Amino acid sequence: DVKVTQSSRYLVKRTGEKVFLECVQDMDHENMFWYRQDPGLGLRLIYFSYDVKMKEKGDIPEGYSVSREKKERFSLILESASTNQTSMYLCASSRAGASGANVLTFGAGSRLTVL
Amino acid sequence: GEDVEQSLFLSVREGDSSVINCTYTDSSSTYLYWYKQEPGAGLQLLTYIFSNMDMKQDQRLTVLLNKKDKHLSLRIADTQTGDSAIYFCAESPRSGSARQLTFGSGTQLTVLP
């Protein structure tokens, strides 16, 4: 069963702490994404990566960074967590292609609370 | 930029049909998608439709696309309590773009017994 695995389902951190959210996919997908999900706002793209060591900013990259050292792993880093980063974080991956639907496979999510 | 809009809530009785609506602004959209999110889980692809199609049917699901009005709908026939979830509409601005999908805010479907 192919999957996207997010290592932490629930985290509680304090303001100013450094936070790492890890995501691993076993589908050999080229593209990986980090979204945050907030009620009434849907999914907003933070960063995405289309290849190892490549990254591009999404719609809301401020306060976040990412790392993709291996094809299967995409990490989201909050250098100094703030209370407004309390949210559900969703990782996704997809296969690269010249045409066709861009079908994302999502992880189960990581719910982060910053106190 | 691209915008996708959905109503936030919908309630239906078990056994009735549900219709979830979505509007989008990007006329260059090539694919439109419906994802389902069950409580405590990530999003799962339900179905998608290519922009040159008007309708797609898959068992209890029917997707209708009105490209002129930029309107997409998802009809669920014989809605069951297990269909209670958040449904997200999404669009791809152009084919092959890794930049990917623009999502709506999601519609919370509640199925009443």
C-alpha cells in the first residue's frame, strides 16, 4: 500500500522553539509539497520541491524553510515557532509529468500547537 | 491569482442526494478535482475531470463541469453517514505544472440519520 508518512501526528511546542516536521513517501514521486490547513481557509501551499535539493516558495513561505536531501524525504522547518503557526500541516507528493492530471497523495497530517 | 470558492457547510438526510458546488476563476484550468478528507485524516482523491468534459460519473459520484460559468459540482447519490467529511474542490492552472493545485476552502458535509 503506497503511502505518504508524516512522522508526528500531534506536537505541542513553545514559542521560539525550532520545529521539524518530517515527511517520507515510498512512491518514488518527484514532487513533494507542504500545505497548512486552517478552518475556512482551505489548504495553503507553503513550499514545494520538484527534485532533490530543489525547492520553491508557495503562497505562504514566511516563517518556514524546507529541506530535501533525499528524493523520498521532505522536511518542513519552523526556525522559531510562533502562536500563529498553530495549524494542521499536510504533506503530499505527486509524480512529475509533461501532461495529465496532477494527482496528489497526502499524508495523514501533523497537528502543531504552539503555546 | 487563481481563486476557488465553496460554501462551508452542507447537511443532508441519509439516503438523499448531496450536491456540493464550487466556482473557480482561472479560465486556463485544465483539470478540476474533488478530494475528500475524513476526520483526523489527510485528503484522498475522489475523482477529477478534464476541462474538455462536461460530466463524469463513477458509481455514486457524478461530476458536472460548466466551463462557461466556471462552475463545478459533485453529486453524491444515496448519501450515507460514511460520506460525512470535508470535500475540497481544486484546480490545476495548466497541465504538467508542478506548481500544482489551488484548493477551495472545503465544504463540511454532514449526513443526518
